Amino acid sequence: MPLDEFQELQLSMSSFQAQLHDFLEGKKLTLMQLVDEYKSETESLISRQRELQERTDSLRARQASLEHQIESYQRQEDEALAEIGVCLESKQETEQEIQMITNEIEQMTQLLDAKREEIKQHRMSLSRQVEQNPEEVKIYENLLGMKISAQKQDTLTFVFSRVVATDPERECSVTLDFSAKDYKVTESSPKLSRDACSSLEQNLNRTDNLSQFLKLARSNLVGAVSVTADT
């Protein structure tokens, strides 16, 4: 090869190498830029991934907390439903008891009305005996020295004089209570024994005969005066 051609080839090779070097340097620079961009994007993605992971963990914790709350609310709801059931049952029992008491009150009211009517009839019977036998009352008043007083409501006190021959002015008395269904001897002077009072009460409640009661009462009082005089 002639020298001039070799030199020309050498110049061409030098130019090619320079161009190749420039090309490779350009590619190298571009590659470095791409690497830097990749690293930046990778770091950004990693940071974003970390944020998303933290957010995911937070959401999962929130989810677990909500599930726990839901379970707690469900338990509370079950307990509340159970308590409501107990309250409803108690309410029903209370209403039934109120109804029973109301019925009992109505029955008691009816019984009280019946008792009041019985007492009313007793009072009317006693009043009729006193009012319808004025002659007999006068006989008692004149011969036995008896007086009738009503100083207390629903009571009559029968006062007898002439029970002691040596002291005709001395008085004895017996008080009859007719406020209840049965007659009851509440006071006496001189004081009669409990057995004597019970006997008088039973006889009057059985017979409803006031005249007989007065005779028996006076007889018991005379006996009590005699015992007192002997002692």
C-alpha cells in the first residue's frame, strides 16, 4: 500500500475512533443519566411503597380495632337484648301482680261493703229494739233504775241503779260497742270478768235479743257488787 494511502487510512481510523469515542461518551452520559433517574425513581417508589405499607398496617390495625368494637357491640347488644327480655318478663309479672292486687282490693272493697251493711243492720236492729219497745224500756227505767246514754259513737252505755237494797242510788253500768259485725262489751262497772263479758257477747250475737242481754248484764253486775261488798 502506498504511503499516502496508509496515511489517509490512518487519518480515517483516527477520525472514526474519535467519533466512536464521542459516541460512547454520549452513550455513557445518557446511561448515567438513566441510572440516576432510575435510582431516583426507585427511591421514590421505595418511599411510596413504605408509605403504602405503613398506611396498610394502620388500616389493618384500624380494621382489627373496628372488628373488636363490632364484637363488643354485638356482645353488648346480646346482653342488652337479654336485659330487655328480663325487664319485659319482670314488667309482665309486675302487671300481673298489680292486676291480682287490684282484684283483691275490689274483693276487699266488696267484703268491707258487706261488713258495713251487716254493721248497719246491727245498728238498725239495736235501734229498733230500743225504739219499738218504749214500754219495756220504761219498765226497765222505773223498776230497775236503768238509763241509756250514748256518749261515744257506736256505743251504748246502760246504767243501772237500785242494785243494792241498802244503797239504791248506787249505780252499775255496762257499755256495748256495736261498731263491728259482732257486739262487744268494752266497759263495765264494777268490772266483770272476761268470761262473764264473753258470755254476754256470745248470747247477744247469737240471739240479737237486747232485753235478754240487759237482764243478764244486770244479773252479772249485781253478782259483782255482792262479791265486792263481801271482800
